[in-house]
Amino acid sequence: MGNSLWVENTEQFLVQALLKRVENGDRTENGFKKSAWATVVVELNEAYKDTLEKPITIAQAKSKEVIVSLFLI
């Protein structure tokens, strides 16, 4: 089955989508709410459906959180 490959601008999109979730109050002290991750991944896959070989999963998006958290500080 394999992993989806992140393409140009998907990480930037992820950062922007998560920032919106922060503004909406979907982030707690312990991280983002499950519903926030689900929403972000749906938005990401919809925005890049013509570019991504395979859809990004929630687990793959969460693995990028370390990179993303640098932008959220």
C-alpha cells in the first residue's frame, strides 16, 4: 500500500490549516483535538486531490506536527 508523498506546498497548507484550528480553539495544552485533525486532513486532501498520489492520513499529518509546531510557537 505504501505511504503518500508530501508534495510541494502541502506542509505549508498543513501549517495554515492548523493555525486556523488554533484560532478556533481546537488546540488544548496537550495538542489538537481529534476533530481538528480530521478536519485538517480532509481539507488538505481536498485541496491537493489532483496532486497527491495517495491521500494523506491523520497519522501522517500528525507525524509532521513536530515540524509544524515550530511555526505555532
